Amino acid sequence: MSFDAHYDKEACALVFGPAGMEPFRAWSGARHVFLIADLQDPARWPELIGRYPAFTPAVAYGFRRAVLEIDGVHEPFMLEADDPQRALAGTVFLGLSAAELASVDAAELAGGLRRRIELEVTVGDRRVDAVGFVKRD
């Protein structure tokens, strides 16, 4: 699959989408999801939701990434940081339907290690409401 990069003047950021797609429509889509680990790989999305959604690099403030050993396996987690200015780089996938978000939930929440949260991420100059997944306490 090839992806086109489109420059969003309002956000001052690049948005990527499948060749021929108009990713700017994705900003107004139902939901956006911020991820920091394996699901950042766009090649995994057709198996997960049946298509390639638009995506862009993003930053979540007040969070950090940690790799923790769980039952002998090293797992990456998004954790809340003590410093609200701490920045965590990741990818936000844009314009997911409720059914598509349910598929992401199933993948991220499997095993009971994470919980879903609402957060705001920064894409260039734009603030975007999204969901993310942090380590369950």
C-alpha cells in the first residue's frame, strides 16, 4: 500500500492517507485514536478495521512511555506523567467509526492490562480530541 502526504495548512502538519484519499475529511470523522506502540504501523490496520485510515504524528502532553515486563514479556505502555509538560510522541489515526473504534478497543484492552481514556493530543498547531490507552492501575 502506498500513502500520500498532504500538508494541512491550518495545523501546520503532514497528514498521511492511502494514495488518492482526501485525508482532510478525516478530521471531522467520528473518533480519533492516539497510539504509541505496534498499532502505529499502518500495515496492521486493514486486518484490524478493514481499511487504511488517515494518520499523522501527534504529541500527548502529561504522558510518558514505559516498557514493562508482564509475565516475562516486555510490553510498551502509555503512562500518566507527574509533569504535565512531559511530551509523548505517537500517532493519531483519524476518523474512525464507532465500530472501528470498538475493534481498536478489543485489541488494546485484551488481557486487561490497559484502560481507555479521553485525551487531547497536539498535531502541529492543532489540538485534537482522541482516545488513548494507558496501563491499568
